[in-house]
Amino acid sequence: MIAAGIGVGESLLVLGVIVLLFGAKRLPGLARAIGRTGRELRRGSRGDIDEDPDS
């Protein structure tokens, strides 16, 4: 079991649907964008992002 009652079979099904929707060529870029967004959210929640320097 991976998380929240979702098993391996269901996870593979979700992954297959994602590949069909976005295409295999776009997945690495999509994963990078999700990773960057997650990092920015963590930094923002810790307060590590400086406020707007122009103001």
C-alpha cells in the first residue's frame, strides 16, 4: 500500500492516465515544475523568501 488506501495497481493506473493525458515527452518538465513549486511553497512557509525588494 502506498498512501491513503491506494494500492500499487491503482497507482499504476493513475500513472498510466497521466502519461496518456500529458505524453511521455512532457512528463520530465512537468515533474520539474511540480518540484520547483513544492520547494517554493516550503521556503515560503518557513519565511525564507525575501519580501519584494522594490517596496
